Amino acid sequence: MAVPKSKISNSRRGMRRAHDKLSNPTYVEDKDSGELRRPHHIDLKSGMYRGRQVLKAED
């Protein structure tokens, strides 16, 4: 069984965990509708992606 040779200090443990924090999801304002949407995702209301119609628009 693996056993650490010495104790890891609280500071060193905290520095390692500093990158584990979850970030909030990013949203961008759609140019056409002005609604918020995720970047690189289809706008489900209009069905547009990168200026072309991909899905039928919802009513």
C-alpha cells in the first residue's frame, strides 16, 4: 500500500487544489435574437448556428 513519506502541509495541499474549482458556464449574447446562449451551441429558439439554419424554429 502506498504511504506518503512525509506529511503534505495544508498550504501545499491547498495550492494543488486551487485549480479544482468549478467555473460558471459561459454565455454569449446572440447577434440576431439578443438572447443568451452557450458559445458553439445551436440557438434552439431560432435553430440557427453560425449564420445558417440547422433546425426548424420552435413556435
